[in-house]
Amino acid sequence: MNDTIKSFGKAKVLVIGDVMIDHYIKGKVSRISPEAPVPVVQVLEEYERLGGAANVAANITSLGGNAVLVSVAGQDEGLKKLRGLLKDKGIVDRLVTIKKRRTTIKSRVLGHNQQLLRMDYEEDGGLDEETGQALLEKVKEVVSSDGINIVVLSDYAKGVLTGNVIEKLVTYCNEQGLKTVIDPKPKNIRHCRHCYLLTPNHVEASSYAGIPEENGEGITKIGVAIAAELESNVLVTRGEEGMALFRTGHEPLMIPTEAKQVFDVTGAGDTVTAVTALGLGAGGDLEESVRLANKAAGVVVGKAGTETLEKKDLNKVRRTR
């Protein structure tokens, strides 16, 4: 693993998917409003983080890799904030922008670190044919000019990755000899056939396969079924139970969690996807890359909100195990 981590800088990752801004309003609560039975939050702090596919890209750059982001955003104030955050993280911005779409912002109100309310500013309809084609052309442009060696599709069901777009992207990447790592939503899993690696969580995998997990006992049936149907490797993330990797010609690999405590699972799936892609892009094999991702997830769930990981965090985990 040492050599793979040291080689993260060799990874040039193209991230495609739904981007958003995670906006946090934090404060303290000491009373209930006299106007309505709701808590009054005295605001102490307000900040923004990259979310969705942009958080995957942020994890990649914070760990020393190179990330190019292709997505769709609106031509609005949210776009300016998004581009500023991307620049701060060293992420190469290749966004397709359109007037008729809103840049997604998720605002969370927290009192004493407990989420009280979330407000979503977004339009989550699927891309029209013209915008979908513009996205595909942007991907081809990046692949031909930016030295990409691994591709991530991050699906947050906000309309960028429709089933048709996913199929076209996987086909194109396979033609170019590029491995695709896909973090899917259940409705689009069937469109991921022949991708290199699919990374659903256990609930998504169970829902798609139509097989109950039964307190973890059915996870092998679920993983084997999906891997066989899609002819792809499948990594099922299982929260506090760790991960399960399914590969054609191999026995299922059960990997226990590395988490010491679970404080907040926000963004954990993004971390798994990012670190697995980094490992593969740096020349590591699939099992090694997945084990690194498991260690990374064990760190990030101990942090509050959408947080990125740094090399020092990953190295610290490795030394203490």
C-alpha cells in the first residue's frame, strides 16, 4: 500500500456526475420560538463545502491526485460559488453551463451539531438531448487532452447521469481502454453493464437485486447476482459492517470496517469512490485499492459533515492498525 499511496500523484481522474454545494449554518439552541413550535438557532458559523461528484473530486486532490470535473450547472450565483470552491481545491473545472438549470445547493441548519432542517435548491430533471450530447462531447475533449487514466461516475440522481448517458459513457471509456468506477443510484444500476467497478451501498444493492439483506446474511447472494448480471466487479459498502467485494472468478471478499466510531456518514461513499479510483489510477490492483478505501472511510465517518481526507489521515490509520 505504501507504494500506491506515494504514487497517488500519477492518478489523473476524470469525475463525471451531479455537483452541488453543501451549505452549513451552525449555531446553538436555547429556546423555542414564540411564533411557532420550532427551535430558535443563534447562528455562530456559516460555511460551504463541495458536494456530490465535486466532493469526490475534492477527495482526490486533497490526497495528492489530479481531478478533472465534468458536470452540468446553472448560469447563476451558485455557479460562481461552485467555481470558487473548485479552484480552491485545485480541481480542473470543465463544467457545461446552461441558463435553464439551477446549480444545486443543499442548506443544512445545525444546532449543537444536530441537523434541524435541510433546504434543497435544485432542479433534478434529466438532461435534455442537447445538453446530454454537450456533456458527452466535453468528456471526449477531456480524455483526448488531459491524460486521464481512470474515470469516476458519481450519480446523485439529480439528472446529469441518465441511464442513456451512463451507457454511452461506459461504452466510450471501454473503447478508450479506461476503467470506470461508478457510484450508482438503484434506478440506474442496470445501465452500468460492463463498467469496471460498481460501488452501491447495501441498501441500494439489495433494492436493485430484489434480495433482502437479512441482517447481512444475504449480502453474498446480492453481490454475486449483480456482478453476474452486469458482468462487472461490485463493491458493496455496508456501513458499520465494512465492505464486500465481488469479482468474477474469485471468492467474495469481506472486509471489516476500520472505523473506531461513527459520527457522521455524510460523504463516506464519496471517499470510498475517490480512494478506490486513486488507487487504481496510481497503479494499484483492485483489492489493494478497495482496502485503502475502507481505511479512508473509517476516518471520514469520524468527522462532521462533508469533509475531505488528506494523506496524513490515511498514513495515520495505516500506522495505528
